[in-house]
Amino acid sequence: MKRLTLLLAATLGLTACGSLNEENPYRDVFVALRNTVSSGQADAAESGNRVEITRAMVDQLPGDVLVVEAYEGLNRILMVPAVVNLNRVTWISEDNVSVVTENGLIVATRGLPQDLMAADVIESRRAILNGGGQVVRTRETLSSLDQITTELLQCSIASDGAETITIVQQAVATERFTERCDGEMTNFTNTYWVNAGGVIVQSDQNVSPEVGALRLQRP
């Protein structure tokens, strides 16, 4: 199984001194990120301890970032926006893994063991803005045989009420929504934390059976 690059060096052992992908057009941004990691944090990574992202690290970066966690937090990377087209953003990592979001909802991934090829999230976004509702959505995933499988999902979105969360050492007031989806081949639950401006600042979103859910945070 291909792992996501641990850009900030967590428990799987990649430290902040590895080589950058020379083909990545955002190489300078990732160099700037690595320069924010102190030698003490690098030593902690080498000893197997989790390195935390600090607010100071994020504030030193030029532009927006997306914190992405996979495999129940064992893998953590930072992504930067590669392409912005209205409400759709393609986020890219140092090793060219990408996540495409539309209004904060994942519509595609590339470079994961079992990619989400495409997803229709318009109704889900509308239901979140309206405080909940019933949703029909489709998604296409890449099977282990490299075949695209299309599935129709029946989903229900409901508000769980107000919740203050912490995103990279900063408290954020949000309203939490839970989306429960059922299809013929799979069922899953997504969770969204939405700020007062309607922005999804944190979410747990299912990608595929192999990858499971990704946690996205907008610091």
C-alpha cells in the first residue's frame, strides 16, 4: 500500500530532511514549510514521536494550506492550492498526491491506493447550508483492478449543534453536521464542521474502502 508522504514527519518515520520532488511546481512552498521545522522537532521525528504542526509554522507559509490526515491520523501532510476554479480547489502535496474539493467537500483524489475518481456533492452542500436534509449523490471509485466503479448513494444530513474545535492551536466556533450515506456496495458517515461564514473548516470524509476517511482542516 502506498503511503501518503508524512510532510511533517509523524510516527511512520519520514523526517524533515528527505529530498523534495523536483517536478513539483510548488517546491519553494514546501521548502519554506520544512524550514519552519526546528532541529528539536526533527530529532523527535527520528525517535518516532509525532511532530505537531504549530500556528507559527502555518503563519509563516505564503498562502493557504490544507492539513490532511489519513489512516486514523497516522499519516499527516500539508497541501497547497495548485488550481482554483471558482469553488473548486485542487490541493497538492510535496509528492504530487492531490485532493480536489468543491466548497470544502471532496470530489476527487489522485495518488492514493484507491482513488476517488469523481463525486457529485452539490446536494450535500445545499443540505448543509439549509441545516440538513435528504441527499442523493453519486461517486466513482477506482477498484483494486483499476476499474472505475460508480455507485448511487442515499444520504441523510443532520445538524449536531454548535461545537468549538481546535485547528492548529486555534479555537474555532462551528456547527457540526453528520452525513450518513448508504449504497448497494458501501455505507459510510461523513462529518463536517462549518464556521459562521458557511466554510467547512474541518471534515472527516470517506474516500474509498481501502483509504477510509480523510480528515481535512483549514487552519
